[in-house]
Amino acid sequence: MSHPAESVDGPLNWFPALMGWVLPGLGQVLLGHRQRGFRAMGGVLGLFLSGVLVGGVDCVDRREDALWFYAQAGAGPIAFAADWANSALLKTGKVGRLIPSPPSNPRLPPPQVTSFKTVTMSNEVGTLFCFTAGLMNVVVILDALRRPSATQGAWTA
Amino acid sequence: MSALLAWLPFLQPMTALGNAWWLLMVPLVFGVAVVHRAVQDPNMDGYWARVLRLTVKANAVLGSLALAIYLFVYFVIPLLRAD
């Protein structure tokens, strides 16, 4: 089965692809594929928000879970916003409270962690949802990069 | 119930799931299917039916794999002799 996304010799849509990172699915919308774009947007944002709902914002952590975050960042600025919320609200103790955790080095003072931090499956599954959202948005971005415009190629380069 | 009322959505993890966390496989696969069909299908006619079909198929395959691993761990491995 062939479809428009498989035409590999057309021009690349750099601007819609970039916009697809800023807001998932926006690249397809700019190219005139509104229904396709909004459905991709719903899927990616639905996955990401479900992940944060299940695992809390702690499941997006640029410093402690950097490898997970590299993929989560594919979902766009929403991943950085979740990481900011984690750093600014939870890790500072503005929401919840800070409690000492067992130190990895007994000669150092015990590190403080938020009382909202868990090691339950909820956190793991939430991390996986956000990770999957980021990877799926990379697929959506690549699709926007190659998909022929439905509006006379206004965004192609 | 009181634990649910004290829960802060998006800030605290949803610990009420307990041992039913694996059921989240269904919405995870559904989300992947929504995005996959949105970028893969040549047209959007019958989109939701195809999303549903992919969700059911992928969950059935994952569930079968989980069942096979369960049977292997709990019934096949105990039959193996250490000597």
C-alpha cells in the first residue's frame, strides 16, 4: 500500500516539522492535513498528560532521569514545563515537604527529597507514558517533514 | 476513599492503582494506535475503527506474551532440575 507520506523525493517541510515539536501535530495542521494533525496532537498530548496524571510531575526529571528525558523531550515544550514544575514545586518543597532520604555516602548529610517522590509502579508507568509520547511525537515530526502539503506547498523548503 | 480525596492530580503519583497498574497497558496502546493511524493511514475514513482494531490486536499480543511468560516462570521453570 502506498500513501503520500512515502514520497521520499519531495521537498522537506522544515518549518512545519519545527512547529510539530512546539505543539504536536501542528506541522500536519499547517500543511493542510487538519484532521490528521489534530488526531496526532490528541494522541501525543493524551499520552503525555496521562503519564503525568499517573506518575506525577516527578516522572519527568531532566537531571535525575536524563536518559528518559531525552526521549520525553520529543513531546516538545510540555516536557520542559513538567520538568520545571518538578524542580520548582516538588524539589523545593513548595508543594509537599522535603524529607531526608538514606544517604549514598554516610559521611555526607542525607539528601532531601520530596514526600511526593515514589518508587511505585505508578511512577514507572507514568515515566513510560511520557517517554512513549515523546517518541511518538518524533514519528509525527518526521511525518510532517516529508508529507506533501495539501495547500500548494506553502511551507516547503 | 480518603486517600483518593487527598490525592493531588499531576503532582502526586496515582498510588490508588495498586496491583492493577498493568491495566494501563490498554490506554498506552490506545494512545500509540491513535498517533500511528494518524500518520500512517492514507485517508481518515474509518479511522477510529482502525484505531480500535489495532488497540485490540496489540493488547491481545502483549497479553498473550505476558501469559506465556507467566506459564514459563511458574510452571516450566519449577520442572527444571538443578543437578
